[in-house]
Amino acid sequence: MKKLSMVAAVLLASSVSACVTINIYFPAAAAEKAADKIIDEVWQLQNQGGAPAPAKPNEQK
Amino acid sequence: MHSQNLRLWVVAMLLWLPVLAFAAADLEINTPAISSLKMAMQSRHSQLASHYASGAVGLTRDGLVALRDAALVPLAQRQAVGSLVAAENQDRKALYREIARANGHPEWEEEIHSTFAQRWVQKAAPGWWYQNHGGAWVKK
Amino acid sequence: MRFLALWRGYVLCILCLLPIFAQAGQITLSIDDIVAPTFHVKTISAKLDGAGFSHFEARIGELSWRDQTWRNVRLSCSKTRLDNGAIRCDQGELGLTEKLPVRFAYQPQAKVLDLSVNFSRDEIWRVRAKWGNPGWNVRVEADNGQVRRLVGFLPHNSVKPTAGTWNGSIGIDGGQIGMANVVADVKLKELAFADASGLHAGEKIGGAVKLDISRGKAGWQWRGDVDWQTGEAFWQPLYFPQGGQHFSGQGSLEGDMLRVSQGSLRVAGVGEAQLSGGWKMAGGGLADFDLKAAGLDLDGLYRLLLKPFLEKTAFAKLQAKGRGDLAWRYRDGATTDFDLTLRAAELVDEEGRFALRGVDARVPWSNVAQREAEIRFTGGEVLHLALGETRVPLTMQGWRFTAPGFSVPLLDGRLNLDGFAASRSAGGWQWNFSGGLAPVSMERFSAALGLPPMHGTLSGIIPAVDYAGGNLKVNGALLFRIFDGTVVVKDLSLSEPFGRTPHLSANLDMRNLDLDLLTRTFSFGNMQGRIDIGVDGLEMSNWHPVKFDASVASSPGSYPRKISQGAVQNISSLGGAGAAAAIQRSFLRFFEQFGYERIGLSCALRNGVCLMDGVEPAPHGYVIVQGGGIPAISVIGYNRQVGWDDLLERLKRITQKNVKPVIQ
């Protein structure tokens, strides 16, 4: 039981520290995905089902 | 004992969940600022595309564009192409900054910048010019 | 300057023929190596032999001019005639970079050499060299001479002529110490030049160059006249689409300092300027400079000369009109004085962000002394808000400008500024002011900004406004009075207001707004009462809201509380739902107005989604309008998440979803 709680503590500590690293960790995969999406739109690379995705601008002012 | 062990693992898994959720999450790229930059760049692209193809304008290794060989552009248009390049770079820098800002992490700007640098080159059409890691111009 | 210098190269190989020694059956020319700082000629030999001295041949082992070296330069003629002591050749050959047909005549007694090279039927170069005491002179003339032949004489890393011809003459006089005088009178046709990068290039340039350079005591004196009549040129970032430029002037060249003591420059479409100054040629740039120009055309000046340098500023796309005068003094790498006058000028931003019309300004600036400037304009606009006639008195102390206080008519009110100060430092411009806004009618204000017509007036106090490093910050609270209530704007800051993506953040606190006025304005269906609106942590990007916590709630206090049927329907539609039909189906349709106890609606905008809440929770929803009095009506919303764009759409279209009126 004691051993178990040790394991728990270690796991907890590791997951807590993992959580801490998340905050400064750059989401490379998501960034790449976002970049690809934007580049596809800007360069109009993929067929986007007709017209390029209209960015819905809110009513000006 | 077993069940306790199992429960422990579940707890650990749950604690890890935010990581997974986080990794899978998309970046916010639908703010008004990003949309307007994207639209400006999209409409500029119709003017820049032929210069990418001719090699007059190339993709730099730092995620921007540069006038690679002005001599490929008729004299009367060189100033205009220079302006296009400057405007495109201004928008690209603003785009990287806005994406970082929209996701609540202004400090990501540089990493987003370098992510884009790679993706632009990756997605460039064959025949376009880009700068390799050493800074030399290479035809794709 | 460069043209003249070049010619020495060609002249050299001819001057090598100086002393002549004759032997039986063969005349040998013996010449020592010539070594000078900019050139050297080595291994020179020449002989005249064959039957009747008919064969002439001269060789130069190495001819070097600056960085250029030619080896084995050869001049030969198989049909040389000796005629009254003169050597003549009508069919010779010159081997320099290519083999060319030449004619020459050499008179040893008079010490005159005439050489003419026919590159083609139309292209003839003629050289006449004469020497002896006290000096020598060389004259080069060309008919349709290809300018590109000069490429080899130009230094590396510079623009090179690629096409074009020249006609005219270049004459060089010299003595024992070298060149003493150069006179050139040249007409250029279809000249093209470019550097390797293509960033400095010209095409189809036609014009005339006259130059007279002579050796003075300390250096060279020059006088010149350049007339660029036709053709285009790009000199990054400037582009001149056509000719019409003219320069004439005189000055000196001492060491590497090129001086213009008196110059006059005319640029087509811009105007004329008198200038003088010194230019360090070896990369030192401009040392000092004086320029005086009157009656410059601001349109041409902006488009041709200023715009390319303003690309990243708010003045990147202007329509400029009017006239201006400028006197500019530059010493040791810095501006010491300028005096700028604008007359009837107009500066209009093509993107509609600002405009100034009828600008008359006098700005006599000095980097040491305090000066007074005055700027007037008859009208203009900023972000579509019309400005009236204004006079701004400025006190300038170097790059620190202050104005004691002035007022700008804004729509039908006035913006009063006091304590305006601006200064420039390494980090760019910074400025600050405080002031107040005298009543501006909301009708005019809302019309100017394209908002629904509002009633009431806008007035307020503007505390310290600071701008530095591209960020505008309002310290303290902005206070406005609209809709019979107060609006306090706190923590307002604006980054890159004229940049690509302006960001605004602020906290708004509105109190006691008159609902009657407000609903009338937005044609929302009449409501009576008073409300408070709070917008916390408002963030706008590119003038669109991206984040805020907003809440609308009935103000405390006692006042009549009435809500019309139309308003109920419209409120319902904010959360989505079908209230109209329900009302229409019930007896409530007979009532035009209902009483209410409280109204409350909040929206927390995050990532384009509005998280909504009301006055208090209701089963599976939230209360937006809590009924009270007779007949009373409550509105309950069930949809807590509404897309912001949808919400705006709904506000516009008034369609209904997910909200049911609870009829009591």
C-alpha cells in the first residue's frame, strides 16, 4: 500500500510536471495544420468547393 | 489491490488527458484580424504568382518573400513588384503575430513564423524558388 | 566623369608609339614600360618592315587599366604607305578584345596620329592624338558608337551599359603630369544599363551630356550639363517612367569628395531645385547638402520621390495635391535646418482613414534654435469624422514639438486639445495630449461612422492620451454623455492604430442610459426604462470585437418600465427562438405594451462564441426579461451559446430560435 502511494505520488508528480510543460510547449502539429490551412487558402491550392472560403467579416464598425 | 491499481491508472490517465486534448486542439485562426490578413494575401497572390513562377520573387528561409532577381521583371513594373513584396512581408509578419496573439500566446510568434517558413516552401509549386537552410536560392 | 576617365584607356595604346628609331629596311619603335597609379603598359614593341615598309605591326604585351588587363594588344597593317614622312594605313587591323578593321595615319614630324575604327558601316570611332611640347591631346569622336564597348573599362560591381549608342566628341588635354582638361559633348540614344541585381537599371534613355573638367590647384574643377530627355530608369526604390530630367551645375573633385558648388536640378512633374553639396564617393555618402526649391508640385513629389520611402507608414497611399517650397540644410550627416511651406495642399489617404484639405503650413525647423511653426487646414476627416477649419501653432525645439492649445471642429462639435506635445527619439515618434470634446450630435456622429442614427449628444473629457512605440494609451477615464446617461471608457489602449491589424482594448461602463432613446435609435421596438451596460475586457482586432464580458441590466432606481410587443419579439430573437408566433397565438397580441420588473442579458465573447446568461437562472435556461405589473411578460432564453456572427446576423434580420416567451 505504501509502495502504491509512492507510485501514485511519482505518477502524480510526473503528470503534474507534464501539465506544467504543456503551458510552455508549442503545439507544433496544430501550428502546422493551421499553417497548411492558411497557405491553402492564400495560395488557393485545394479545391475549396467553389469560391474560396469567405472569411465572414463582421459588419464594419 | 487490483482495483486500486486500476483506479490509480485511471487517475493518471485522466491527469494526462489535458495533454492529449491540448495536442489535438486546433489553433484559433478565425479572428477578424487573421481573416482580413488572409484575404489581403489571397488577393495579392494573384499578382505575385507569376513572379514566383518566373523566379523574380522567391520564398526566403525565414518565412517571407524576397525580390530574388529583379531583372526578370520589366523595368516599369520593378517598383510595383518591390511594393508587393514589402506589403506581403508586412502581412506575413502581422499574420504570424496575430495567430500567436489569437491563441493567447504572443511568445509563440517566432515558432509560428518558423512553422510557416517550412510550410510555405513545402507547399510551393514546382519551379518556384526558395532559400535553403544555407540561404542559397534553390529551384523547386 | 566616368566617361572621360575611360577614354584614357583607348588613348594609351596609341600613345605608345611615341619615339621612333629607323634602321635599314626596318623601323623599330622602342618604348619603355609605362607605369602610373591607375594604369600600366608593359612589353611594347612595334616595327615597320617588308617591301617599302608596307608591313606595320605593334604589340603591347600587357595593358592594364584599373582592374582590367588586356594581353597581346596588336595593331597591324599589311599595306602601309610612307607618304611625305607620314605612315598611312587604310586597311589595318586592331586586336583588342576583338579584331577590328582600322585606318590610321601617323605623322612623326607633327606628332599626330589619326586612327579610325569601323565597327560596322554605321559605327565609326575616330581618334586623333597629338603630342609634343608643351603637352598632348586626344580627341575621340563617334558616329553611333556602341556604348557597351566601354563595359571593359568600367569598374566592377556597378551598373554596366548593355545597349545604346553615342554620338559626339570627347577631348582630353594633358601635359607631363597627366590629364589637364577633359571636354565632352555627347548625345546618347537608346541607352540601357543595369547592375547584376536588376535593382538599378535604365532603358531606352536618350539625352545629352556636356562636361568640362579641368585640373585646378587642389583637385579638379568640373562643369556639366545632363539632359535626360527620354527613357525610363529604376533606381531602387525610385522609378522614373520618363525623361524630362535636367541637371546643370559646377563643382570640384578633390580626393574622393565630389562637390557641387552650384547646381540646378529639374525633375519632370515635380519642379526645380537649386542645390549644392558634397558627396564622399568611397561609400561615405552625403557629407553636406543644401537644397532650395520653390513651387514644387506635391502630387509629383509624393508619387515619384516620397512614396517609395513611406511604404510602411500611414502615408503609404496618399493622394497629394498643391504646392510646396523647401529649403533644406544638411551638415555632417544630419539635417540642421529645413523650412517647409505648403500652399493649398491636400493630403487624402486612399484607404479613407484620414484627409486634410486646404493645408497651408510654414514649418521653419532648426536642430538648435527654437522656432515657431503654423499649420492650418480648412477641412478634413479622421476615420470618417469631418474636421473643420483649424489652426495649429507649433513651437519646435529640435524634434520636440509643443502646441499651447488649439481646437479642431469635429462634426458639429469641437475637439479641444491642450498640452499637445510630440517628440522623436530613437524608438520613433511619441506624443501626448489631453483635452475635451464639446457636444457633437449623435445624429452626425453615428451617420459618419455608418451606425444606425442615434439621438443625443456626445461630449466628454479626454484625459492624458499617450502615443509611443506604435501604441496609443488613454490614461484615466474617457467620459461621454449619450442617451441621457454616462459612458466611461477606461484602460483604453490601441496598438498600431494605422497598422495592418489595429488592436483595441478597453473597459466600458455605461450607466442610466435611457432605453426609450436607445431603442428608438436602433429601431428595436420601444422600451421604457433605464439600463446599465458594462463591457469588461473588450478586445477588438481590426475593429471587430474578439473578446469581452458584456452585460446589460436594468439600472437601479424607480422609473417607468414598459416593453413593447415588438421589443419582446426582438429580444427573444437575440437568444434565438420563436416568440412572435407564440405571442400572436395568445391573447397577448391585443396588448401593445407589457410591464417588466428587470431586464438582463450578458454575453461573454470567446473565440467567436457568445456565452449568454440573463437576470437569473430558469429551468434549463435563463431569464432575460422578468415580468412585472399587468400585463406582464417574461422572456426566457435556452440557448447559452450563440455564434457572434450569428448574433449580429440575428440582430439584423430578427429571426427567432430557441426562446419561448412564458406567458403568465
